[in-house]
Amino acid sequence: MKRLFPRLQTTLGWTIVLLMMAVAVGSASAFFLWALDAVTRVRFSYPGLLFLLPIGGLFVGALYQIYGKSASGGNNLLIDEIHQPGAGVPKRMAPLILIGTLVTHLFGGSAGREGTALQMGGGIAATFARILKLDAAHVRILLMAGVAAGFGSIFGTPVAGAVFALEVLIVGRVQYDALIPCFFAAVLADWTCRMWGIGHTHYQVDVQAAASAIDFRLMGKVVLAAVAFGLASRLFSTLSHRLGDAFKTYIPRPEFRPVVGGFLIIGLFFLAGTGDYMGLGVLGNRPDAITLPAMFTSTDIPVSAWAWKLLFTVVTLSAGFKGGEVTPLFFIGAALGNTLAFALGAPVDLFAALGFVAIFAGATNTPLASTFLGMELFGAGNGLYIATACIIAFRCSGSRGIYTAQRLS
């Protein structure tokens, strides 16, 4: 009994801390999703904002140059701090990434939202840790829970969010010591975000077969497509790292890199002949727009759509604009899946869904989280196909993903 009461007090204390942190992260995600939708609609109403993208880039670059300091490390700083807590995650990380991402999307940069959600979640968790004066071991757990809360609430996938926070740290090894805090925080943050009235995009994917009646011809096509998804994710990661290094080499002043990147995006816009590859890629400004939801039903998606989105996103983020890689990766994977479905004579909705999660698995080295993500978004009926695509894509993508701070097992 003497040992029981201290443990109960500790458990109760952690529950209260995780509850407050998760509610704060879920509320921040709700505001971010609302603001992101608002600035996207403003850009649709005023297409000429694209030509101000270099000025927006200068603002983002100067903002981080003056105030960013260590916060410029972004997701990699979070991963480093979880591995070995040191100087800490700065308080300014959350507001800076929020402002930078909204500016990027307002003027037409191609970026996502996962990076913003993770950094807001990590920044809020670090603030709680700082106020409570937690030791390094507890800071590590709280940061992982913050990452899980951010991911789970921004995509509406709490299970995938919890597993992602455990899996993303070390390639080939899952850190189960924070499983309960991560799951608890992700569920609460997702619930909070939904309570604010924020919805998530829904995708309809038909179930192909029961687990006891697997279509082996279809499975063979899934394997072939998964290899392509893995190679595409490897291409994305490689180009991102190399172009980022090139910007740093040839443009020493960080605040000027997004300016050059802005002009490159404008050039890509004229080459592609459409603005559908800018922004998040979920909403469209016309019925026939090339959007992420359209990949699951449309027969008119250009074969080159995935490559265009890849180029737009790599240039945007390598130049120093803010946001994330994951939603553009969803777009790239779903577009490639749409194309492969017609080439292989496979169901379009299923292959768009497989590309959606498989390319994410390869680029982030998180096949388990990606499998859970697919099941939460598309249902568990196609779980075997989803798992097969994620695992094979992960094995074909190489060990170096988009997060350079990841460690190898």
C-alpha cells in the first residue's frame, strides 16, 4: 500500500498534464486547419497572389533569420530533442511555423500541414515541460506525446498518430515506452479538434475481398505498384536533400533562398499550365481541378500529375518555405496510384489509397504508422493490401527518408 499511493499520484498527475497538453494541441490544430482553409480560399479568389510569392518568401526567410534561431531545425530538432533532450524546443517554434505555413499557402507554395502540426504539438509539449520543470526522461515522453497529438489531430487519425510518434525516431525500431501517453494524447487531441467543429476529408474506397479470399492477381499488381511507390518516395527524399544542399551552397543568405524558390515556383506554374499543383492539393477552385479527392474517382488525372506535384513541393520546401511534406506526398502517391491503376487494370480507388499511404511509408520510414493510417482513413477491409504496399514501399525506398535526424537501428 505504501508503494501504491505514490504510483496513483504519479499516474493522476501525468493524466492531468497529458489532458491539458492534448486539449491545447487539438485546439491549435483546429485553428490551423480553419486558417489554412481560409487562406487557400483567399488564394483561389485572388490568383495574382502567386506573383507575390517571392515577397512572401522574403518575409518567411527574414522571420526565421531574425527570430527563428534553433526553431529553424523544425521536425529534425524535435526528433533530436526526443533522442537526447538538450537545449530544449524554443517557445517560438509553434507561432513561427504557424505563421510561416499560412504565408506559404496564401501565396501558392506547395506544402503540407504535418510539419506544422508536429512542431506546434512539440512546441506546446515543451512549454508544459518547461513550466513543470520535468527531467530529461519525462521531457522525452511529453515531446513524443505532443508529436502524437499533433499528427493525430491534424489528420483525424489518432492511432496512426500514436504509432508514428513511436516509430519515426529510429528506423527499424519502435519505442514502446511512451505508447500509453502517446495514444492518450492523440485520442484527446483528435477529439478536441473535432469538438471545435473541424472536419476531415473523407475518401470512399470499396473493399476488394475478405481476408479469406485474397485475389492473388490483384495482390501481384499491388506488389508491382508498391515498388513504384517506394522508388517515388526515394526520389522525393533524394531530390529534397540535394536541392536543399544546393540552395545552401549557392545562396548563403537564408532569407533570400525562398525568394529564388518563389520565382522558380512561378516558372513551374507557367510550364505546368495550371495552378492545381500549388498549395495543399485537397481543395480545388473548379469542378475539374486536379485534387487529392479526385484521384480516387477521376479517369482524367494526367499521367504526369504526380511528377509535377513532386517538383512543386521539393522546390517550395527546399527553398525554405514552411509547411510539411506529408499531404503533398499523399497527393503524389494517390496520383501515381491512379495512373498505375489504369496501366495495370486495377481498381482506381484502391490504388489511389495504396499510393496515398505507401509513399508516406517510404519517405518517413514508418510502415506501421502508415498501415494504421490507411486503415483509419480507408477502412480495415483492404488492410492486407494496405500493409503489403506500405511494407514493400518502405523496403524499396532506402534508409534515408525526409527526416535527417532519424537514426538507424
